[in-house]
Amino acid sequence: MSFVRNRYRDGYARDFEGTLRELKRHGCVLLITGAVVEDVTLQATRRLAGDPRCDRKRVLVATRRSDMDIADGLPPGVERNGPDVRVIRPTNVELNDSPTDVGQTELQYIRTELLKAVGYFDDIASGLSPAELRVSIDSLEGLLETNGYGTVTRFLRTVMALVRGVSGIGHVHLPVPDDSRTVARLSPLFDARIELRRRDRLVAEQRWHVPMDDRSTGWVKL
């Protein structure tokens, strides 16, 4: 399943498709922006989690302070308790379950569990194929409020190195307007940015911003 259904007919369409292939081949981490409702966020997550008919290892990190079930972001037919799925939910209960977790911050816990999950999947696959690993972090908003920009930035760099190291695809949601100051500060860390919107009762849409090309796509259906 491709990241985006591109409907352009000019030369940039071909260049953009080539850029997407390069991102999938070498691994990438994407920033998802846009002040949209949670069902649009989940729709984007399902798409980026990969075709359910393909062999994918999926890791979902639940950080959003809401009643949203992050497992709703899995593609149809993929079960949250399946052997190729890991859900990381850094609640206070989980942090106190094991003596080894005592004293860990939320970010330390997430990083530790991500390392375990990716290491496990890489081991059982005898080396993950490009784009086989999919990692989703469902919101940076709470993490930024709790930890601050510098701490979250260091955390993101670790996550990005981990995902790119196995040529995986990761995406991180920041549910704020794409022209916000926070997005501008964080964007240079990421390989590309996907902006989401849904106007009135119309379908959800996306457009891509690719720093390496210094270009953006037009709006297309999500």
C-alpha cells in the first residue's frame, strides 16, 4: 500500500513517487500534523501501519490522554493481540508492575519498551526487511507538556535512530495546526511531514511536505 494516492501528472509526481520509494527503502520517520478529530488521526495511522495482507511488524505507542483506543489504528483484520503487534501504554500501573520499571520516567519507559519490541521483531525475522517495521506514537502533545522540548527532542532522536536502523517506517502525531511554532521547531528532525485536514463534512485529506525536495504536494484524499 502506498503512502499517498498521488493524482499529479507533471514531472514532480514522478519525482515525489521516487522520493517515497527512497523513504520506504532506507527507513524514515514522519511527523503528522493538523488540528483534526481523532477519527482522522486513526485513519492516517491505519494507512501508515501498512497493508494487512503484507508481513508487517507493528508497534503502537499510546501517549494520548483520551478514551481513544490506539488499537483502532490497526488495519482491518490485524488484531492487537496478534504475534506481530506490540502496544506500549506507559500508564502508572504498568510502571509499577515490575521492579525494573520503578523510577523510570514515561519517556524512559517508552524507549526501553521500543528497544525490546524492535529487537525482538528483528531477531525473529533474522533481520527486518525495508518497511517491514511500522512504529506509531499517537501524540507528542502530552509528552511536550510534561517533559519539555529539549527532553522530547532527545527522545525522538533515539526513536528515529532505532527505526531507521532497521529501515522501518515510523510516524509521530502532533495534533496542532501545521503552521504552529512547535511544528516549525520539530520538522527538521523528520524525513517528511504529513498535514491532515477535514473541512466541514467532506472527506479527510492529506498533503506532504518533503524538506529534502523543499516542496509540498497538493491536497489529496487520505
